Amino acid sequence: MQEVQNKATYYIELENRHGAHNYHPLPVVLTKGEGVYVWDVNGKQYYDFLSAYSAVNQGHCHPRLVKALSEQAARLALTSRAFHNDQLGPYEKYATELFGFDKLLPMNTGAEAVETAIKICRKWGYEKKQIPEDEALIIVCGQNFHGRTVTIISFSSDPDAKGHFGPYTPGFLSIPYGDTDAFRQMLEEHGKRVAGFLVEPIQGEAGVVVPPENFLREAAALCRQHQVLFIADEIQTGIGRSGSLLAVCGDCSCEGRCERGPTYIRPDILILGKALSGGMYPVSAVLADDAIMEVITPGTHGSTYGGNPLACAVAVEALEIIQDEKLPQNARRLGKIFREKMQALVEAFPKLLKGVRGKGLLNALLINDTPESSTAWQLCLALAENGLLAKPTHGNIIRFAPPLTITEEQIIDCCRIIEQTVRTFERP
């Protein structure tokens, strides 16, 4: 037993000794994944209820993704954009047709994609809206999470992400998330200088905060009224996670490829990442129509790895899996079951739990304690002991986001584990 414990301790101590301490992970050392399951170095099996922050929507090591990755890696992995390659064009065609935009700009990470969208938006503001140079503004929402670059943390309200990293990048205004009146007032005061509105359709890192029903639709209408670009950050909420291909699809119930139903809110700029590669490889993208994307010309933006053949081959396969296996529909159906089960728990254990919220298979359980408490952390440790991995956010919220390949039998089993853990849990 001591040898088994030391195996995990060895890897944890190795990270602590040689790595920067920019994360606080659960004390679990993973070595293998398949579908909705992961295994630690001691051989213990867990349900993965975080999915690498929704990057693994297609499940761990999906055989089609493994095949696409290995075959392309053996053929050609990187060319840089100094030359064309035979994977980029087909990927751009597939993705633009699927999501309904003229152009795609390929990048690698989510933060890079957000930075790219900000650059496009500002340049469009100066060249198309005729905003005076260096005066363009972008409106964001409080409690946002778009990444951790210096520009992005400049408009963050998280003191841990922002503290002691100044001076900060100017040019951003913030409104409360979901507050249409505040957005309208901000546009009335600053509209001529506002180039864009950057928003998460659901705030994942903030604790899976779903906005009021009409907020996104009304915000999009206000953007059109004031000639402001509506920028949807779907890095975490997109690619089926919320129960539709995109969270801005609303309650779209189309089968197969999205047909842009009546609830669809069309962004001017769409930002994708995470599950765009099924967790196999860093892939992100910014999509927009020609009238916006044409402000990007040779030399104005780029990336050595952006649009590499390996990324393109994996991304196409990842998107096809989402469609072929009807994962948005699965997320929508099983998400309802999960929230119903969690709501019953909330009602049964009001001293420990105070609410559940979410959409599709992006959900959160609210712990009845302060953000400064360790209750959510201790509950996650207990869940891990019982074979389910999840992680707190904002101190007293537990985010639940399993791979979208999960079955009804598995989701019910996971609800059983959560209920069992809650029933036996004692606060520290």
C-alpha cells in the first residue's frame, strides 16, 4: 500500500520541485484515458467530469482522432504559413460551411484566438467604422474569463489573475453580465468609439452562469443598432457542450448539421478552441465574414503553428465526430436528466447545497458556504475517492462537465456517486 501511495507522491513532488506553481490540482496523477474514463498511476478508474475544461467533448482518445493524428503526424506535421499545405484549405472550407461564415483564421490556443479577435475587432473599428486612431473600445462583462494574457487580464475582475501584472492594456469597458440596460447605457455614452462586444454565452469559469433568457438576443440587436461587432467566445461553450453546436444556437433542436434555427443568434466574430481538436492537440479559430476578416492582410497577424497540417486534420475529424455521433443532442438530453437529479439533491440537503444551474452538459452545483471556505474542495476530494473527478471554481461552486459521449446509464451512475458522496459528506 505504501508503494502505491508513493507512486503518486513521486510525480506530485516532481512537479512541485521543478514546475511553476500556477495551478492547484487535485492530488490525482492520471496516466490513461478512454471515453468518459481516466485512470491514475495506481490503476484506479474515475469518471472524468471536467473533460479538460470541455476540451475532451469527444471523449478521451477517441479512436478516430487517434487515427487522424497518427496518420497525419507520420506524413507532415508542420510547414509554417510560408508555404501552403494540403490540409488547411479543406479544414477552412469544412469549418466555415459548418458554422456559416466566409473566412476562418487558424490559431492554436483559446487565449490566442481571443487576442486575435480583439485585433480584428480594433482594426475593423479603425478602418471600417472610422473610430479615431487609438480610441477604439471593446465592452466586456464582469466575472468574464477569456484567458490569461496581459491584454485579456486587463479587463478581468479576478484579483488572482490580474494582480501585480500591470500596467494593463487600455480600451475596455465592463458591464454586469446579463444586464441589458447597462449595455444599452454604455453604448449610448460611448457607442461611436465602441468597436465590439466580447461575451461568453455561458460564463464557465465564473461558475456556469447562464444569462437571462433574452440577454444575448437583445445585446446582439443593440450591437447592430450601434454598428458594434458581436463577438461570441465559444471556446468552452461551443462544439456541442451546451446542447447545441454552439451556445448561441439557443434551444436549436436540429438533427445533424446545424440549420440555424429561429433561436440562433449570429455573432459577427466567433471564437472556437478546446473541443475543436477533441483534446488531441491545441487548435483554435476565429471565424467572420469577408467584410470583417478582410482587414487582416499579410504581415498583420500570424502564428508559426496556426493552420499546421496536423491541427487541420485533427480539427476536421473532431468536428465530424460531433456531427456523426449527435453529441449536442446527447448533451441536451442527458443534461436535463443530470440537473433534475441534482435539483433533487439540493432539495434534500439544503444545509450543504444551495442550487444547480447550467445548460446541456455544462453544469454547476452551488455549495452552501462562502467562497473562502474549503467545503467544495473537500467535497471534490471525497468525489475522487468515490471514482468521480470534478474541480471547484470560485471557491464554493463545483463544475460538472463530462465528455459528451457519456451514456444515460453512465450519467445515472455518476449521479448515484454524487448523491452517495453528499449523503456521507461531513464538513471539515
